Amino acid sequence: MEYGKRIGHRINGNKIEVTFEKQKVIVEIIKHDIVNFFVPIWSDDHRSKAIEGEKAVKTNFSTAEERDALVITTDSLTIRIGEDFCVNIYDKDNTALLCDYEGPVEEIQRLSESAIALVEAEGHDASAMKAKSHKISTRKCLDPEDCIYGLGDKTGFLNKRGYEYENWNSDLPQAHTEDFHALYKSIPFLMCKKKHGVYGLFFDNTFHSYMDIGKTSEAYFSYAVDDGNLDYYFLGGKTLADVIGNYTYLTGTTPLPQLWTLGYQQCRWGYENAQDIREVAQNFRKLHIPCEAVQYDIDYMQQFKVFTWDEQNYGKKGELFAELAKEGFKPVVIIDPGTKLEPGYMMYEEGMKNDYFAKDKDGTVYVNEVWPGEANYPDFGRKEVRDWWGEHIKFLTDMGVGGIWNDMNEPASFRGELPLDVQFHDEDRSTTHAEIHNVYGHYMGKATYDGLRKLTPKRPFVITRACYAGTQKYATVWTGDNQSLWAHLQMMIPQLCNLGMSGFAIAGVDIGGFGADTTPELLARWIEAAAFGTFFRNHSAKGTRRQEPWQFSDEIVAIYRKYVELHYRFLPYLYDLLYKGEKTGLPVMRPLVLHYEDDTETHNLNGEYLVGDSLLVAPVVEQGATKKLVYFPEGDWYDYWTGERINGRQYKIVDAPLDHCPIYVKGGSIIPMYENVQYVGEKPYDTLKLLVTPGAAEYEHFRDNGEDYAYKDGAYTLYRFKKSEEGVLEQEILHKGYPEYAQIQIVDIC
């Protein structure tokens, strides 16, 4: 796109309108370290789906017209805007953070033009071999040391440099590899760790977009999009944590969940009747493996019709839920957006009567095929449609449903992808599938969240497969239909770390793998690796080997029990991190680079992670391995299992037999723990245990009822614990609005 020479600028509040010969640009100072660059190519307003409410605050800034640039200065940044909308951004020490690339554009040479012609003459598709053009594009310089993180749960490794990705929510059943450009989610947010400094970029455009992170050229990364506006936010800060805080300031933080939703959950597409569900639940209790929920996949519905219940196979509505509730099980059920085209079916009749479904370009209701057969797609971009959907959730809550799992909401379809010209709405504005595709799951999540919020006083538990930036305000996510492959276990750590840094503090994977057949060793290593996950679910597909732990040996059952119990022991720590994260935006599961930015050994570390800043987890993720090479960052670290002290800033090979996941606690830590239970609510948490390591430490612990919003009105107790170098522990209650623990016990790791 061409801008031409810069003509001038004018200021209106926080906005600076910069006029070029061929285009105007709006620069908005959101805060001293957040700046929006908006080029109104397609529309004059943002209409962001990710950002809700006014985020700009009164900020001191100045502008100065220089010979070669407009210079904008805040307390943190200097922005130079030159000819043809060339943007360079510096920190307050005048160190370059982000510069537009103005050099030659490179292309990857795959085949010569004559070879491409030959391929096409043989009847093959050569489109992937040709350079693509897009309506909007921008290129930003990369320095040799730059590392790139974020982008949600894209495949591959922690550092995204050297790869290319697409933001286009895609239901792909194949085994996901690092070469996959798109999965179920579109989160166009990245962070750059430079040799000196950090920054983030959020490209807020829901059309199909493309990000080449230094794959084509080591000199730059590129962002391109098929339509819409060029609309991106520069996010500054001194640390990566600051950048995450700024990103979640814009798009929202993950709200505090109900405590039980952090517990273990079991699912399989293929629990085909009440007896299947009942037997699974009974086995968990018989084997004393803690479990909160046996989830209900699509089998529970009548002919896969949403908001129905199959009484023939699952008994009368609510009876199975009530029966299992006596043993502490909470029902979580799946819901898909595809609504069966069936005259007489209430969802179809109401949707047709009220004009709630997406339409084809000729004005007829659009039809595709999903699980129930021919189906229509609710137009979730309209508030009245979301409200309608939310009202029908009463059918589920009246039965006792405790959580809703939105699936197939990319939206998925069996007769090819929805055409780009299918008619949807963005609230009151008519638009097309091209714009709504990437936010279809986001809007469905909002509909479900708002529906539950109106129907029950408890914090909504919504799970979604597809989403966009900002969906973390409404839903928990998982990485979709993974496979029972060692490569997918290995990919879990960078996927969940990048999701966490992209705002999704509650996230998980299908433990054991959804597709293909797991093995005893793979299942054991997976439950170990996922033991500190915030969405903690084993899920498998119909036709694959069943992977409840008792399907294998007594050894596997014992390992499984050990790590599920470990998860429950650390529930108060996970809950504390989420309570704090509701304010800071920081996740629970974190890559080491988030806390050790200046240690280059952490920049590409894919096989271990932190839980908060006090636990280091280094699971075995290779078949047959019984040892693990662990990197210990700066400080003293204590083996959780033995108490052994290990000095930081070194690699160490540690023993890791099949039942052992290396876990370490940082020196100078206090970590809260609970006694083991079979499910949250089995008995009161009367005793708090404090795991302590040598060194001075301070920790704040939050306690409430773990269910509703009373804590926002003060119904919580906040403890502060301080430990001196000599080991003396002091306790202080900063706020008292909920019953105290009957006792607090010290557990010394040594």
C-alpha cells in the first residue's frame, strides 16, 4: 500500500491524525507505553472484538515536526513517523525497539517459473509454490538476537522465529506438526525479546492473516491480511511480564475460576450410555484417583441435536447427574453450534422464525453438514442471537450441568469450509464469513458465558476449542484434537507456555492424546508433564484405544494416582496464581524466559517450565528415556522429592525412571498445599500446609469459597506469610472476610 509524502498532523485528545498524500493514519496514545496505529483502509472505526470498553487514559505526550519525521514522545517511548508511513520506535534511552523494514523484499525460491508451469501442466496444484499478494502488509526489522513468543497455541517450538503462521481457525484432524500454519485459534499477538529491550505487537484484524516470523528473510518479519484495516498496537514495557500486562490490559485477563474446575476431568468421545459414564466414575473412586468430572461428548444428545438429552441411553433428564453428584462428580457437557435442519425441532423452528441463522449470498438460510446432518449456523455476531442461545442453556443448568464445552466452533463443517461470502453480522452491521470466521468461536464463548452468568450465581465454566484474542475473558481453552504421539507430548510445553503468555491463563491439552492409540509409557509421561495444568483433562476419540489409567497395568495406575494427587496437593498454589493473574495477566504455566530474560539459555528452552516463579518442572518427553537434562536458572533449587540443593546457572543430568518427574522448588519460597481429597468439596480444607525452602521468603495466600463472586464484595481472607533467613515464619492477615484455617502447618523441604 502506498502512503506518499507526509503532509502534516493534528491532535485531538489522545489521537494524532497524520496526513499523507494518499492516506491518513491515526496514532492513538493509549498509555505512555501502549500506542495504536490505525490505517482506515476498509472502515473508519476499529470495532474490535477483542478489546471491550475505553482503554485510553489521559497521557502526557508531545509532537514535533522535524525535517524527515514527525516525532511523538511519551514518558516511555519516542516514535518517529517518516515518509510513506515508516514507523520507528525507541525507548526512553533512545534504543531502537521496533523499526519498519525498508530494504528489498525477499522470496523463498521453491521452483523456477518453468518448473511451476510443468507441475500445473501435469494437473497438480502449484499455488503453494507461488508468492501470494495481500491487500495489506507491513514488515518490521529483526535483529540477529531477537526471539519471538506468543501467537497462542501455534505448533512448533517456544521461540517462533524462523516459522510462518496463518490466523485462520481450522479444524484439522491430521497429526499436527511444526509445519502446520494454522490450528483452531487466532491470537495475532507476539512478543519480541531483544538483546536490549522487549516489546509486543497485537494486530487486531479478524480477517485471514499471515505472519512470516523471519522464515523468508532473517532481516524482517511480515504481517499481511486479506482485508480490513491495518490496526495494530505497540506494547512496551521493561520486561516480558510488563508486555503481557499491557496486552491483557487491552484484551482482558482470565477471571478467577471455580476451584473444582482446576481438578482432574475424564472424557472420551464414545461413552455411549449411562452405564459407560457410571463405570468410569466408579473406577476412579474405587482406585482412589481424584476426579471432578466425567465429561459428556456428543453421544449424550438425541441425534446430536443441541439442547437435547438422549433418555433412551442415558436415562431421564437429570437423574444420572444427581446420582453421580452424590460421589462428587460435576457434569460438563459438549455443545456444538451446528443446529440440525429439522422441522419441528425447537432450535430450528425458533432460529428460522426469528431469522437467527447465517445466510447464503442469495438471502436463503445457509446449510452445511456437521454431526446432526444438514445444519444451520447461528449468527452469533448479533446480541439477540447470543441471548437466544444463552437462554437455552437453562435446559442444561436445570439438569444440573456445571460446565459447558463449546466444540466444532471454528466453525467446522463436513461439506467444505463455509464460503467467504456467507452472510453474518458484527452486532448491527452486516458482514461476511470472511470477517467473522476467526471470531465465531469467540462470540459463541461470550454467548455461553453470559448465559451461564445470568442463570447461576457461580462463576461460569466454559471451555472452547476455537477462539480469538480476548476470549480468555469468557472461556478456558485446550489445544484441540492432538494425537497419542511423543511429538505431541513434546509440543505441549511450548504450546501451553505461549498460550499463557497470550492471555490464556487457564489452558490444557488432551492428556494421553485424542487421536491414535496411546501406550502405557506415553500415558505415564503425559500425566507427569501435565500435572500442573490448569485445564487437566484426559480425552480420547471413538475408535482409539481407551486410555483410562486402569486399562493398563497396576504400575500405570499407581503413577497416574501419584501425579493426580500431586496436582490436588498444589491446588491452592494454582488458585493463588490465578487470583493474582486476574490483576496482572500473568499465567500459571510459564517458560523460563519469562523470569530469566537475560539468561540466553532460557530463550529456546522447550522441555521444562515454571509454575509461577517458584516451581521448576522438567518432565521426560522422549520415549524410553530414564534420565533428563535439566537447566537450572540463577538461584538455589531444591529437589521436591528429596530436598537435595542444586546450584543454578548449570545443566544437570538427573535420574528420571518411569514414575519420576523432576520437580524443583526455588530457594526462598513459600508454597501453599492442601491435603489430598478425591474431589473438591469432599471435605473442608481446614488445614493449610506451607512448603518452605531455605532463604528469606514472602508469600500472600488467598482463600474464599471457590465458587461465586462473593470475593469481589470482600468475602475472602488474604494471608501474608514472611520467613526470615533463620527460618522464623510470621503470619499476618491482610483482609479477613472468610473463615480462617483451623491450622497451618510448616513442611520444610529439607
